[in-house]
Amino acid sequence: TTCVMTDSHDRIAVVDFGGQYAHLIATKVRAARVLAEIRQPDAPITDFHGFKGIILSGSPSLSSHGEDSNWTKEVLDLEIPILGFCFGHQEIAKHYGGTVIHGGREWGHAELVIQHEHAIFSGLSEREVVWMSHFDSVASLGPDFYELGYSVSGEGAAHRNAAIASDVHRRYGFQYHPEVDATENGDRMISNFVLQICACKPSWDMARYVESEVESIQAQVQDQSVFLLASGGVDSTVAAKLLRLALPGDRLKLLHVDNGM
């Protein structure tokens, strides 16, 4: 997920808490022509330097019970914008003095009622269809935070704090999942965060990524040769293809390893 030659591009880090959609979040960021790189929750804080913003993914863990609480929370002390989805949303709320309870479960489509104009919802209507999947809820907010929107599911009562913000800290949270297609304008919400809140320049694209990787391989290998073990899976096949683009045929040797898949 890491491009070696990224100095000329703004980058967003996506913290993968083990939810279903971390790679999809990265894909949506890249669709906005900004490079996204996935980081693990326990990665050292130095791995988060140089990014213009961070997105915290969802997780099957319960924030209300302190599950997955040993992640690198120093991330939240960085002076860059951070947006959390579901579990990430709840962890942001807790860190800044809010409370998270085990309750208020929502599943499936809901309607987000946006209460305040904000750059993160630029170009959207006052009511948006979003996708919910959570057992915990943000019950209260800490200082400098406010409710951007609440959600309504079916005939049920309003679910508070479905979208929260602190423009002082530049921290934002969505209880729902904007990265899935069931959130009708989720792509716009993500691109608003990346392009407006984080002020990233949309300069990255996949074609240039391949060129950069080829140039990087050539610089690293120089006049040497490469011997690659290839399983035939996605990772090793892509690595083989990039090496083939970068090196003459007689300087690349591939050995297929049958791993039983």
C-alpha cells in the first residue's frame, strides 16, 4: 500500500481497525486523486508523519467496552485533520471527553439530518441516505465538539451524534459508513474531507503510481538482478508485473510457489 516516491503528492493515512472496509476507504480517497496509505493501529507514531490527514476505520470491537484500546492514540495529538467512521468516530469522541455507551443499535439504511452547514457536507442536501452498522453510540460530546447531524431509522426516535465535529481540534466523526455505496453521497463526504478539510492537492493517479514504482525499482536494483518467489496471488503477481516493467527479461527470475490455493 506504500508508494516509495510520494514526496510530490499529498497523502492520507487510513488506520485499519479490522473492519470490513479499510481498503475500500483507501480506494475512495484515491478516487479523489489523493494517495491513501493503510496503517495498522499499533504502528509507531513516526509512521504517521508526513500525512495531510488521517481516517480512522470502523471495527467489530466495542469502544464502549474498551476493546482494541491499545492503539497508537498519539495519532490524535497530531496537528492534522482526523475523521473517524463508526468505531473511529467513537474513539475520537471518547478521547476528547465524550462518552460512548453500548446501546442505540442501528443497522441498514438511515436518514442523516444535517443540522449545520459545514465544508465536510459541501454540495449535499439537508437530508442524506446513509448506511448504519453499529452496537455502540456516542451519548455525549466533550468541550469544543458539536453535533453536525442526527440520524433517523424507520419510525424510531432520532439517534443523536450521528455526525460530530470540532473545528477547534479539526476532528470529525461519522457513526455511519460513507465508504459504502449504500451511503448515497458518501464519496462526496470523503472527498470533501480530503480536498477541503485537509486541503490535499488532487495530483495522484494510478498511471503515475505505476511510473513512480517502476522508477523506484530501477533506482534500487540498478544493474543487479531480481529473484522473486511468486504464489500467484494478488500481491506477488502485481510485484512480478512491476518488476517485469522495470527490468529487462534476463534480469528477472520468477519461481512459482504452489501454496495450495
